[in-house]
Amino acid sequence: MSKIPALLFLLIIFTSCEKSVNSGDIPIHKYPTQLNREWEYNTTIKLEFYDSTGRIDSTEVMDLGNTICKIRRVNDTIDNFKNLVLFEEYDVLTPQNIHKMWYMNADSGLFAIAYSNPGTSQVIVPKANIKNYNDIKYLISLIGLNPASHYNTNSNSQINDTSFYPYPRKVLQYPLRIGDRWVELIEPFHRERFIKDKTQITINGKTYNCFKVESEWNWDIVFTDYINATNGLIMRELQIDSLEIIGPEDPNPIGFYRVSTVSKLVRESRP
């Protein structure tokens, strides 16, 4: 029997319970999900290598190019889920590789429901023979620039090439308030997100007032979003520290390095 009805039932319980909690005079600014809205981001990756004293002695920076994120459909339907918003995402250099994600933008929050075709390009990290090399490439490729990152494992059910998350992923909780915390993921790992602060991000001379959304989980990865209630995701940061460099013959580490990626909004268009 399909697990989709149970998944839908859970989502209804989550959203109905939270509506009563969030009721009142606090304004609810939802993530912008208008049809044909489009964002373009540029992503850079920085590798910082430590010397024997623990200081950074060399740095490499690469431009990974631009990524388009666009709202292709609203009021979409998949199985028993209705009124879904479809985001499509692709790298500018490989527009044929399209990643799709479906969201429910409810009064209580933004929920990721399903995904399809995770096609954004893999990152080629220099310095061969690095421990967890494939894991690093995989993690970076999963970040993406939809409101939610592309975790595409342990799906509950599948219809054609569309997979459903085991539980609705709560990407954002409404209303956006400093100090609020919520559980985003249960499977394949537990992760909580929280709004730590408000800050200003200036890109190409334009300043955005953003909520700084951070993560708490068991992985040694710093994952931070900067979200503007009107413009959506403005910047996404990822940092993985103290990774080992493995030589071609000796399995013991010959050094350590840190990986950082930053994705910034460079263009947006509205219908």
C-alpha cells in the first residue's frame, strides 16, 4: 500500500496544529512563490590548506558558475497532494539537467514534499587523493539553490521519476521570528533549523535585510541561509572544516584543509 495517504495525513496534522499556534496579530510573510519568478545565483568554492601549526598557508578559489532557479508551476498536483509549487533548478552551462522540487506553502510554514531529477552538476575539487573526496562532491552537489537543499535519499514512495520525502520537510516556519526553532528533517538524519538573527547583505550595491537561518545537526558542517521575506534566498553558505589530505601511498593524513562555498543572488525577475 502506498504511504502517500499517511504522509498527507501527517502534513495536515502539522499544519492545522501550527495554525492555532501562529494565529494572532503577527504578520505572516511567506516565501515568494509567484508563477514564473526566477532567481540566478553565482557560486564560488574556497579551499584553505592548513600548515603544521594550524594556520592557513595557502588558498584556492574557484568560480562554479551560475545557477537558475525558477517557479515553473503553481497549484500543481501530485498524487493526493494539491496546491503545490514546482521549483526547477539547473546550472547555466547544463540547462538540460533539471532538478525539480515541489513545495507546499502553508500558513504555518514552507514544506518540501517531493523531488525529481537531481541534475545539477558535480563539483570537481582539486587535490587528488583526498579522504572523503566523493562525499565532499556529493554534499556540495546536494546543496542546490531551492529553498531546501537536495537531499534525495530514503524516499518514502515514488510515482514515475518523482520521489516523496518520508516526512514533509519543514524548510521554514512562519511567521519568521528571531529565536524560533523547528525540526526540518527526521530522515535520513535529524536536523533542526533556527533563526539566529537579522542581518544586512549587500550584493552589487543592493542591500537586503535578511533573516539568518542556521542549522543544528550531528554533522561537522556549517549550513546557513540568508532569507529576505520579499526576495527569497539571498545567500547560502556551506563550510566543512578539518578535512584530511591523504597521500598516494600512505593512508595517514599529510595535512588538513577547509572547504567553503558561497552562493549569492546576482539577478531576479518577477512576472
